[in-house]
Amino acid sequence: VESGRRIPGSNSRLATLFDSRLVLRREFAMTRTRRVGMWWFDFFGGYYNHPGLMQEVDGMARIDRQLSRIPMHSVSEIAVFADTESMYYVSETARINDDCLRHLRDSLGRIGAPVDLYNFSDLLDPDFDFSPYKLVILPNAFRLTAEAEQIIRQRVLVNGRSVLWLYAPGYVTDSGCSVENLSRTIGMQVESFEATSSTVQMVSGCCNSADQTPDGRATEEQPLTWSFSEVVEPLFHVTDPAVTVMACYQDQEAVALARKDTTAGTIYYSAVGNLPAAILRTIARQAGVFIYCEGDDPVYVNDRLIGIHAVQGGLVTLRMKQSENGIAEELFDGARVPFQNHELTVEIPAGEMRLYLIHEEGAAQ
């Protein structure tokens, strides 16, 4: 409490200096790998009034000066296009924005690969370069214009690229809500139905074996499940006979997550939001996306940086797509660790954050 007012965030789970420092490091790693601005706002005065936090800020400012001289760029093979205008057609009391957008950000951060986030209007830019992306995610395209549909067919779902649709793409039309238009939009036959629950359960074997681990939250004894946060109407299920079933509504035969291969590319459709990281990782892997780290720990990557928040800790292996051999310089503590054959294996204590600057063998340091 400062001057009689409770500081925002004072009720968070950051109960210790260690937790606070590591969150600052995570934010710093995210902004540095994405090459976006960052500032520390001193709420009411005293928000960072602790020697340990000020020392942390000083260290990050030092690292930022070092990195500002080094050219960097995105290596993301996943693009997400979120649509602001589609939310105008959703009840203001509904939690669809949480289930299809806000919660998705956490799962995307745990795929093990970097992700580029865009506004849906960027998709309509005739100069937008889709070539780096192997997977495009459209989490809330509930209202689509004819122009947007044409661009998706002519520029997005082409050349073997994969597209993941969530919940109700194209469901809102000029003449009302249409499940027929939803089916046409995604290229997969879908129907609405009444269900007692939106809980979805992964079909056995649909995830890559690397995702069926304690980190991936999926085992044969405890199948992966997810659901909407509250009752959602309508609910949809896939009836297309030409799909590969990936998940079904629990205790029902109705298909909630499916894949369909076409000559243009691969279509994924999830009728339920809140997709877990392990499912997104499986879809990304099937789309050909390079996975830099297995498990659910958040990773931060561009062509020169690779970072990880090792929540559980232990021996961690980070894979480098661009560099085969060289030195990984840990920017927070200055340690220099060699890596070979595109892999860096290090022991990281539980909860620690590491951010490495990659020096390729033979390159100028």
C-alpha cells in the first residue's frame, strides 16, 4: 500500500522477490525477441522500490544497450490474426473473448515455438508476406467479409499451409447466423447441436508422443481435456466424413476437433476454445513448424536469441534451427555455454529464466 492506496498487482501470486524478478525477466525476454518497446511504469511511486528490483532493472537496461547494436528478426512460422470487429457480435457478458483470445495467448506461449500476433486488418493488406508462415490461426473470425474469405482462399490456404479455425468462423452473415456458412467458410461440414457440456477429450493417439508427457499434461491414464469457461450457445460438432478426428466431446461421439487435408493445404477446426498448449504443439508440428523446446515451458525466440522460463527446472534442451555449432551467451549472468548439432542442453533451477544470445561458430563475437 502506497499513500493509502493499494498498488495494482499487490494481490498477485508474486509473493517473493524471486517471483517478481523472474516475471520482469520474462517480460524483458518477450519484448527483446519481438523487438518491441518496453518501459517500467512506477505506479504511485515506489512500485519498484526495492534494491533487488532496481538491480534487476539496471541489469536489463545494460543488456538492452548490448542488444541494440545487434540486428535481429523474427523466425516465427506461426501467425495469429485476431479480429476486433467480430467481437461486436458477441454478448458483452460472454467469455468468448477469454476462451478464444485471452487464454489462447498463454497456450501459444507454451507451444515451444515463437508466434507472430497480428490484427485481422493486417491479413487484408495486399503487401502482407505470408511466406514465412506454415500455420495461420484465426481464433475469432466470426464475421467475415467476402474480401477476407477471398484472401484466405487465394493467399493463406495455399502451398500446403495449415489453417486453424476456432469456434464459429463465418457464422455471422448479413442475413443472420448460419451454420451452413460456417461449414462453407472452413471447408468442413459442421452442424449445431445441444450438449450438456462443452468438455472435450483428446482422441487416443492424436497427439505426437513427445506431447504425451507430464509436461504436455497428457497420458493414457489421464487424457487431455478442455472446455469453454461457461455455458456457450450454440455449440457445434463436425459431421464431415472426410476428416481425421482429433478430439470429441466427452462422453459423446460428437467431433469437436478435426483435421482435413486438401490439395491447397490442411484445415483444422476446433469447435471449443481454450485449446491446451499440447494440442497446439501437435498441430504446429504437423504443419511443419520447427519446435525449439518440448514441454510447456514458455520460450522466447528470434534469429539471435533463445530464452526459456524453466518452471519445473532440471535438464533442458533447446534446439537451434539457424545455428549448428557455437556459443550461447546467457545475458543475465554472463555464462557462456557451447552448443553442438543445433542443440543446447543446460541444467536450470526450478523457476529460473534464461536468455541466450547465440554466437555461431566462426562468426564475429
